[in-house]
Amino acid sequence: LYAAVPPGEGGPQARDAARRALALDPTLAEPHTVLANLSLWYDWDPEATLVELNRAVELKPSDPLAQSCYGYYFGALGLFDEAISRVRAAVEIDPLSMWANSNLAVTSYLARRFDETIAHCRTMIELSPGYSEAHRWMALAQVQQGRFEVGFEAVQTAVQLSNRHFWPLANLGGMLGRAGQREEARAILAELEESAKAEYVPPLAIATVHYGLGDLDATFDWLERSVEARDFWLLMLPHDPGFDFLRKDPRFARIVERIGPA
């Protein structure tokens, strides 16, 4: 999910490991949650996702991982009241979990409840000031509210705290491009492309910078590569406010159709 390896490499390995775990102990809930996440994020198959999630919750009703996956399942279908209810349940089970709190912030962002996203991010920053994802999602929500200066400051903090991880870096590049700082944005694009020679960088991250620069042909070229790579975040592309300006382009509808569940 965090793109430490290409989805085409990590997805099948995770599925094999989950199946081996169930062969050893069929009563484990966690492997079913793994299989549910793979069905959702990698296969783009909501029906198979629901089968695995129901089994996971049957075996372990208090599993926060399963509740969060339920949230993203409903989010992929655009049912955000249900989605937020599920990820909030995960936080109630494990209130100090950065992962669970981050899922709540992300789901609120996709639901376009930006004030809630920012509030959740502030909670995370109070719990763990060095958690870069809290600053990143706060930045994205602030930009959606038109608060570009504070959003720009927050994403720079995320870049620094994450040691220039590709997602905050891509978000920064996109913001720079939209602000007309094209030379700086292209420098980040070059950095991402150079990093991709040594490690996996999701094509969607590179598409994000091209989008900020207004290079739509290049954006859709990299989105096509993202579909081929089965980048996990593509599942939420149909609902991501950050790509709203692409929605009128017929190429966007074709991308969404290939992803499936929305």
C-alpha cells in the first residue's frame, strides 16, 4: 500500500502469504483483511472485498484494520457517510493509532469535508508532531479551501519530515506548478524521475506534478501507466478532489471506467 515495491510484485506476494497463514490457522481474521485489501486496492473488485471483510469481522469484530478497509470499500463506492462511520470505528478501537487516525483524515478529505480533515490532522500532530502524513493531508485540505500559503507551508513540512518521500514531494511539485513556479516544479519532477531509476515511484505521483504544471497530455500518459502498474491510490481517483479539473476531459472517464468500482 505504501509502494515500497511495485504493486505487481507486492500484491501477489501478500496474497500468497495470507493464504499460507490461513492454511496454518483458518481462524485468523487478519489474513482475510489482507485479502480484502488486495481485492479492493489491487484487483479493484468490491464484491470479493466484501466477502473477505465479512469473514474477517465475523472472526474478529474489533479488528481496526478490517473496519478501516470497510471504510475504503464504501469510499470507493462513493458512500462516504458509511465510509466515515467505519473508519471512525477503527479510531475508537485504537485511538492512538496514527494509521487509523490518518485513514479518518483521508476519508474525510475524499468526502470533501475539509474542516474535518484538518481537525483530524491536528489531532495526529498533537499525538505525534513528526508524523509527515498528518502535515501532508492537512496541506491538501487547506489548498482545497483556497488557503494556499498555509497549505504550501504544511506540505513543505511533510517533505522534510518524510525525508523527501515521493508522495509529499509530488504534492509539493503539483502545488508549485499551479502557483506558476514552473522551474521549481520541473526540478521536483526531475527528482522523482531520477528516484524512479533506483526504487519504485508510482506513476500516479509523476502524473500529479504534470497535472499541476497543466501538461494534460503528459498527465494522462502517466495515468495510463498508473493503470497498467495498478497503483493502489487509483482506486480513489474518481473521488479525489485534487483531480477535479480533469473531470471534463473524456480521457478521465475512460481511466475511471478501467478502474471499475466507482
